[in-house]
Amino acid sequence: MGNPEYVYASTNNLDSAHRVAIPPPQPFVKSMKNMLKETFFPDDPLRQFKNQPPRRKLILGLQYLFPLLEWGPRYTFKFFKADLIAGITIASLAIPQGISYAKLANLPPILGLYSSFVPPLVYAIMGSSRDLAVGTVAVGSLLTGSMLSNAVNANENPKLYLHLAFTATFFAGLLQAALGIFRLGFIVDFLSHATIVGFMGGAATVVCLQQLKGILGLDHFTHATDVISVMRSVFTQTHQWRWESAVLGCCFLFYLLLARYFSKKKPKLFWISAMAPLTSVILGSILVYLTHAERHGVEVIGNLKKGINPASIMDLQFGSQYLTTTIKTGIVTGIIGLAEGIAVGRSFAMYKNYQIDGNKEMIAFGMMNIVGSCTSCYLTAGPFSRSAVNFNAGCKTAVSNIVMAFAVMITLLFLTPLFHYTPLVVLSSIIIAAMLGLIDCEAAIHLWHIDKFDFVVCLSAYIGVVFGNIEIGLLMAVGLSVLRVLLFVARPRTLVLGNIPNSKIYRNVDQYPNTNNVPGVLILEIDAPIYFANSSYLRERISRWIDDEEDKLKSSGETSLQYVILDMSAVGNIDTSGITMLDEVEKITERRGLKLVLANPGAEVMKKMNKSKFLEKIGQEWIFLTVGDAVGTCNYMLHTCKPKLAADESNV
């Protein structure tokens, strides 16, 4: 449907309207500097260095790298008493968990203690969280074990497997430190909350299923992690189930879950749940020692080497044929460790109303894993269970990690022989109890109620991990998350706006059904930046909105469509493809006898439209500060202009 050409009766209304300003040109170097600053330094970490003398800048720089130098001078004996209690409490949890998680990674149990000694000391110096308790994590241990076992059998070649674990830890630390140094932490944000909930839940389920080997006392078990392979391995060996081991495991699991239940009911009794794993280890060891249960099919840890961490820098395998495997393992475990650790640190920081620097945390995590790989440690992060105990125990600073490290050191130097009779089934019970807390059904239900797509991402991650393997689950979840980001970019929303009665406000007609349409005017809002990825879609979608509006007006007999207003308030940026799209839309509207009008384009959009000469083509008088100004001018033109065709006929 076309419209006759109009003759303006007056243009005073146009001249009096406020104009959208074209920003002054900026040098390319300055523009690039601003862009890089917004991309990599949104928190402006260099602000504190401004207008400071050189000596003060040096001190601030050291405090930035080593936060201990910032809060250390203000440390008090009152803080130390709180940190001492918290440190001893988390040490009682870290020792049995460390031994258990090392077995989960197919590594010697002593490595779990090594990894709870050196890395916490490094984090206490470089970390910015007051509440994070550092140590081995179940999901990272499972990832390390499953990915390295695909290349090397830990039972057939334990020395090589151990060296590959150190090398993978080194690469994990290198990646983490690099992400922090180069301010690339936003990469970790691609692991959305839904992805982490599903992935952690799936990994926890897999870990629990793997512990059936220890609970049932099986000697041979599948190395696969999917539920079908595990169930097949369990039920094809029913004749080898050991009731002694199963009864012992179920009793300790019941005790651990009961302790957690009481601690949740009464948070002041948090120490019951925190002490339960160590209590289980002690009771289990005494029971096995007195009954000689190891002679009746109950496996025990055996000898643990005394002494603190030996150096392992010479054991790193940079030139082996398995280098690709160690790099891949390091990347995956490093990113998962970062995502979990930073999320845990931020959640507790929010409770205590302080900020942690994500990039500084990445550097701290990276350095503790790099140093750890050189001192016989494998992957460490900030596990939620240990950090929650640290928080509930009343920790004040990272000194609680130092106290824990010294408690582990004393254990390594003097107490390791006491773990000789610790039954493996108790370690399996400890792992299962810890993992059940990671299966967050309430979070999944919350996702279902809030956002169905997020729930699908969560469920996909869970199913991929449980029925495939951890790598498949992670790839599925990240792939769906990235797909959603791409859909947001490639298929932005376009909305029809209407006038809220008795106001100059224009809002989405679907959200506000009582809005009024403006006769002869179609108002569309573009709800995203315009890039090459969405420019074709937007051109087609705008054309379809025009078709729909003209069909509706034709069927109702209302005033024909004369103007199309594009509200560009949400268009933060535009590229050359976007400019071309606007040019094509202008041509489409012109061919149909319509006038294209723009409302509130931003500075970047105005700058690029000016440089591309699009402003000259559309006419700057048709660009307005607000939708209200644009509608006012369109109404003015509709009511004060006469069609040129009608004027010519009257002269004949």
C-alpha cells in the first residue's frame, strides 16, 4: 500500500525540536584505548595508583599482588583466635577428604595430604577471599582420573600416571594465571549457573556410582564413568559382593548424613558435620584394627609415607607423547576449578559484604597450582563444603588456611602411620556424603520455574555426564550456553510500541495491553546492538511488521500507514552490516511510500551513521531524541500537510 507525496504546510515544529547530537570525532588511538579499557579493565584496577608518589605506587602494587600485605598489618589476636578455631576445624575435614579424593583421581592417598599443605599457604598470601578454604575437589579429582586414565593405566604404570597428573596440574595453573594476568576471566562466564548446576550434579552422581566399588568391596571395576557401564559392572559381579564391607559402608554413610542433617537443622552445631569425616576415619581404623577386618575382605589404605611434600619439578613431562592429554586435562580441570572456586568465594563475600577481585583470584589459583605441581600436589581449588565449614566456624581472614596447612604438616610428619588401618569403604562413604550435597535439586526446580531454556541446559549437562562421560556433558552444556548467546545476538527481539494513555510514554503492547496505537504510525523497538549476525534477520522482521500492520489497517479501514519509527534506545552499537541494513530498510519504506524515522540512537550509532553518509540520506530532521518527539512530529505532519496529488487536482 502506498501513500501520496506530501507538501509540508509548516516546518516550525521540526525546527524547534531538540536534535540528536553527533559526538565529536575522537582519534583512533583514543577510541581503541577506551574500547580495550572497557573490555579488559571494567573495574579500573589502576584507579588506586592515580596521583600517588612512586613509593606509594610500589606499596600498592605489592598489596595488589599479595593481599596479605594489605590486611596483615591490621591483623589482631582476636582475629587469630577465630582463624585458629576455623583452621583446626577445616583441617579435620581436609585430611579425610584429601585422602578420599586422591583415590578418586587414581593417585596415591598421600597426595591428598600434600595438596592440602602447600597450595593453602600460597593462596593465603595471594588470594583475596577471607572465607575460601583451599584443597582438593571431588569433581576436579574425577576429571583428572577419567581423562588421564584414557591415556595411561594408573595400575600398570603408576609412576608415569603420577607424573602426568603433576604436568596436568601445571598446565591448569598456567591457564588460570594467564586468564587472570591478561584479564580474560570473562571466558569462565560462559559456564553459566545452569551449566554448573547440571554439570556438578551429574559429576556428583557419577562419583557416587563409582564408590559402589568400595562400598561393595569389589576388586575389579569398570574405568568408564557412565551409569550403564557402572551398573553393568556392579550387577555382573553380585557373587563378589562382600557383606562386611557393605554393612560397614552403609553404617558410616548413615552416620555422616545424620551429622549433616543435625548441622543443617541447627547451624551452631556445624562442627558435628565438620568433624564427622575424621571421626569416621578414627572409628573405622579402630574397628578394623580390633577385629582384623582386613583379613575378611575389608580393604585398608596401608602404609602412608611420612614427611612433607617432596619436590616434583623434575617429574613434569613436557616432552612426552602424552603432552596433548595433559594439556587438555589441565585446561578442562583448570576452568572447572576456577568456575567453582570463584563462585564459592563470591557467594561468601556477598554474605560478609566485601568484594573479591575475580582476576586476582585467577592469578592466586594459578600460582598455587603451578607451585603445587612442583611440590607433589595435584589440582586444588576452593571446594564449597570446606569453605562452608570455614565460614560457619567464624574465620576472619585467610590465616585459617595457614592453620589448616600447619595441621596437615603435623599429620604428614608424625601421624600418617595412624591411617594404616583406615578402611577404603569409609573413604567411599565420605565421598558419597560429600557428593550428595552437590546434587542441587532445588536449584534445578528453580531453573524450571524461571527459565525453561536454562533448565534444558542444566538437564543436558546432567544427562551428558551421567549417560556419556564428563567431557561430553561439559561440551553439551557449554555448547547450549554458547548457542543461547548466539541466539540472543542473531535473533534480537523487535517489539511494537504503543502509547500509555494520558502520557507521552511508549511501551511494549504485549506487556501493556491498554496502550493506544498511533494512527498512521508504526513504532518498533530494536532490543539489541545491530551486527552482521542479525542485520538480515532485522531487515526481514521489520518488513514483516510493516506487512502485518498494513494488513491490519486495511482490514479495519483505519488511517493508512505513513511513518515507521525505529526506537534505537537499546542499540548500543552498530557495524557496517547494520548500516547497510538501515539503508535497505529506508529504501524499502520509500518504495512503499512510507517515511523511516529514528528515535534516540546512541553516540556510537550516530557517529557511524554520520561517517557512512546515512544521516544525509535519511535527513537529520527525521532523527529524534525520544519516541514522543518523533510521534509528535509525525502527527503534526499527518494533520497539517496536504497530499500534493490533491493540491494538483484542485488547481485543474
